[in-house]
Amino acid sequence: METLTDFFSLAVPNNNYDRDIENAFISLPNRILFIVGGSIVAVATFFLMLGAYKFKELRRQPGDLVLGVAFFDFWLAIHWITLAIFGGNGPIDPYSSFCKINGAFGSLAGIGEYLYNVFFSAFLVESMRNALKQDKIPKKTFHVLGVVGSIGITLGLLGLDKIGKTYAGTCSLKSPVDPDKASSVLGPLIAFSYAVVGGFTYRYIKKNAPKCATAHAKRSEFLIYYNRYIKFASFIFLAIAGLNFWSLKLGSLSDSHGDSFYKAAVTFTFNFSKLCSPLVLSFIRYKDPLITKYMKKTIFFWKKEEPKRGLEQGLVNGDDTQETPDLEAQDDEFILNALSADKRKEMVYTLLSCVLFADHSQRNAGNSSIKNEVQFVEKHPKHQYKHRKTYQINDSIATHIPTVQNALETNRVSILAGSFKVVAPELFMRFINEDAEYLNIQESLDLTTNSEQILDASGPGGGKSGEFFFFSKDKKLIIKTIPDVEMNEVGKMLEKYEQHFKEYPDSLIAKLYGAYTFASTEIGEKFNLIIMKNLNGIPSKYVEKSYDMKGSRYDRELLKGKPGYDKDFVAGRCMKDLDFEKIERKLFIRPELKQQFLNQIDNDSLFFKKVKLIDYSIMVFVIDKGQYRKDMEELAKSQSKTEVQIKVPNDRFVAKNKLGVLENTEEPGIEYHVGIVDYLQPYTWGKFFEKISKKVTKGNINLDTSSQDPKYYSERFIRFMHKIVE
């Protein structure tokens, strides 16, 4: 027993804690453990970092977070190896520079590893929870917090003299002089906190991963690889917490009755559990198919990939030697990203199905409850603006609309359960009926016709705010999610909003056709969405340029630093106020329409001042209408009229407003499609402080930011529009 005790020994124990820590040394088994295990971790994480450096696919979220964990794991391994090699056979001097530097280095790596594991769990939950707003998941924020947090905490520990010798003879977060003090449980509590975070993440992801048939394979892969990672990480951190706490308590034991060997064995197990975190988790990371694929290319860099031969294509062509593309290489996404896309796809189908069902139900005159509601609104006209109709949503709603049911069955997608609230259904139904000559909600949002658009909307995207956008196939409608504060404004302005359109039928405000709130009982989230008129209505290939202008000059230039118009750079992006002044200079419209157009701009802007809304902008699409008409004529000659109507958007819906579609008098064949969008933002204290903070940051009290009070915003917008027209 004495030989074993010496072999495993970590300290010369007595009741003097300072002396215990000073005499503690790294035993041979621990040195072997640190060198062998640390080397394996260092090699595994090095190749992961090298692969991420070589292949950008491995740096996409959540690959960047996996890389962050690997980075700190690598330096943690270097810390262990250094301790084992240079720690010597005897006790390390707790006051030496080596112990301080090595301890700070190890603490920095350990804190960084912990933070990135927490961020990774947060990302997994957020990806499932916020199915329609993936762009709002912080990207740089995680890395700033991870790096700055680990450095800041380490410097703080150094300043408080908390870095030094441990009972295990290593250099790291100093073991407390008195293990019975409350401060001694800090380390175990930190490790235990991740076990709680990981356990919650595991259960949440398993419960909320998409259940639709199309996602089944990816869901299984995800649960195998990512949730296995979370599960193992939780167990390991739980073990670290328990063993850390127990080893601290054992530090106060005397050497009687063989306690030294017991203490040594527990501490060795504690060190082994710490090593398991990067060791086991590194190998689990390699199990992700995307990482495996690129690790093979990284490690076996001299091997060239042989193209796969496709049996199916060979049989079709009567030749079994035909080559097909490597399908695996085309899917350069992490399983999580593919699964998140399936979750968003499930959500998009649900939202569209709900809108179609609400429209169908509202038109169902035979429904007695709707009849009663209509009669009540006729007797109490003011009630219509406050009226909210709620439907309980489940798979059965599809049976009411055969086209919806067929599309869901064809795509093997299920509807998420929840409730769907329709805002002021009578009002918006009137708006739809007013444009019934050109607009049919059932046709515009048909699930089969819009299958490609649903796939596009299922990918990551959205505007600067991170909100979700859906563009209907016929180019007539946009569906957009909005925050609660904007949904509240919809409810408050409806009466004045309708009155404005009655008074000014040629209003340039992009008209709303519906406002809804979907609350999912499955993912516990709520989504506000609006349906609005698409101001463009023409395929994007005919849109030469587009501008989003507010009348502000601060931070309103996309082409900043570029000598001129860069067509490739702006492709698919909106330019801003200063870009317009540089490139277009003015809106060249027919003289007889100028005053009418400006009067309408004035009236629309004054309406927003009256309802206290800001942040609205004028959208200007520069359309090559000449080429569009030419292509449509050629298409009409080669195909039947019906086929042309199916394949070509009907731009008459956009042209209905004579002020919204304007001929460019300087360039034949060029049209402007114009309208006011993004007008639901109230002027809040947050917007006020945003304006002040920008002025302070830039050191310019006169800085003309976008955020202004409604009166000034309206006046500035009117001045800008008169300038670019007159």
C-alpha cells in the first residue's frame, strides 16, 4: 500500500493547508496522463483548426463555435503537456513565474472552453426556437464574449491572486486555503452550471427538432452527433463538478488510515475527467459528417478525390460508366443548419396554411359564427378595428382546403399546432375585395405554386432587422414577420389607415392585406406577420437598380468608398440615399404627374406624422420595362395564353396605382416602381437614445441620423422627395 501511495501521491498531507498545497507535486500517473492525453487532444484539435483554416465550410455557424472550443482545447492540452514535462519530479514552487504563467494560461484556456461550450448550447437552442429569424442569432458577439470574457476573467483572477498551486500539484485556479469555506464550491458550481445548461439543451433539441418526414434522416443524424456531444459534455462537466468538490474536501484529510491513497485516486480520476472533456468531445466532433468529410481532405491532403460513378444515371443513359456529381460534396452544410432549414420550412408551410385557412373561413358565408360577427360589426362599426378572430390550429385545418392538404401530403410536411389570431378580419377583407380584380389570396399563396418560394424562404435570410420575408410566386404579395411593438401600431392606426386610403386612393403607402399572430404550442414561440402589396411585381432580372431612401444622409450609402456604380457589388442589394444622388440624381417623371406625385408624398408623410410613426422609406425600383415587354411578347408567340399567364407575373396589379408606376422620361423603356414601406416603427425612448448615442459616438451634435421624432422625420422626408423630383 505504501508503494502505491507513493506512486499516486499528490501531497504531504497534514492539517496545515498552506503546507499541503506547497508540498503537492504531480505524480507519475498524472504526468503520463497529461502527456499522452494532452498530445492526442492537441493533434485532434490542431487538425480541426487547420481544416477550418483551409475550408470556409467548416467556419460557418455552428462550425465557428466548434472551432472556438477546439482552439481553447488545443491550448489547454499545451498547458497540461507543459506542466507534465517541466513540472519536474518534485513540488512546483507555488510562487514561481512558471506556476503563475502556466496557471494563467491554463485558466484562460479552461474558461474559454467553458464559455464556447455554453455558446454552442445556446446556438443549438436558438436555432430551433427562432425558426424564422436565424440571422438574429449573434455571430461576432459569441466570439467577442468568448475571447474578451476569458481574458478578462483570467486577468481578474490574477489581480485577486487566485492563480497558483492546487492540491493536485498543478498550476491553475488556486485551491482554497480552507476547503470548508463557501468560496471552495465556486469551481464545482461553474462545472455543474454547464451540466444544467447541457441537460436543458439536450431535452429541448430532442423535443423541438422538426418531426416532418422530409427531415427524419437529418433529425436522426443530428440527434446522434450534436445531441451526443451535448449529452457527453453534460456528463463530463457533472463528473468534473463532483470530483473537484470531493478532491477539495479530501485535501483537508489527515494521512491516517490510508487516506493519502484514497485522495490520490480521487484526484487522478478528477484529472482524467478534465482530460475527457476535450478528448472525448474532440472525437465526437469528428463524427459530424461535414467535419469528417473535410478532415479526410485535411489529413490525407495528398490523396485526390475520385469522382463517384452514378449507377442511376448510367442506367438512364444505357451506360453504367457515366459519372454523376458527388452529392455529398453538394451538401456543404452542418446537419444543424440543414435541420434548422427543415424547421423553418415546417414553419413557413404552417403560416401559409393558416393564412389560407383564415381567408377561406372568412369567405365562408355559411358559417353561422362568421355571420353573427359580420352582423355585429355592421351594428357597431368601431368594433371592426378592435376585432380579433382566433383559430385553433392543427393538422385538421388542411382538410378544409384540398389544395393545402395535397401540398402538405406531397411534401410530407406537418403543420405545427397552435393558435392563429387574425387582426380586424372585416377591414382587411374589404381591402382584398377592393383589389379583387387583380388579387386572389388563395391563388397567390397556393402552396404548390409557391413550392420554390417556400424553399427560398426556408433558408437563412431576412432584412437588416433579421425578420422573415416571403415573396409570392406571382410577385403580388410579401409576407413579413414584425416585432410586437410594430404589431401594436397596426392595431392602433387601423381606423385612420382605412380613412387615409379612402381619401387618397392613389396613396403610395404599400397596402396591407392582413395582420396575424401565430402562437406555436410546440416550440413555445409567437410570430407576428403582415401581408402587404409587393411594389415591384416584376421578375428580378428586369430590375436594374433598387433604392431604399429615408431622406437621411448619415450611414446612407452602400457604394461608400467605390468610385462609381458597381453592378456586381449591388446585385440583389438595395442602394441608399447618397447612392441615388450620385447615380440617378433625380426621378425623371412626366411634368403633368410631378405635382400630383409630390402632393401624395406630402399627404402620406403627414399621415405618418399624425399616427406618430417613423423609419419609413421610399422604395424605388428601376425597371427595364422595354426588355420585359419584349420577352413577354416572344413568350406569348411560342406558348398558349394560359401558359403565359401561369409563368409570367401579372404586372397590372402594380400598375393599378398610376403614381406607383412612373415612366422615366429620360430613358425610353425604363420605369420606376415606387412606394413607401417599413412604416410601422413608433418613435420610442429606445429610438431617442439611439439618436443621442450616435451623436455622442460621432462627436457631432448635428448628426442627421435616421431616428428622429415624427414631426422632423416627416418634414425631412418631404424635403428630400421634393429635391429629387423638382
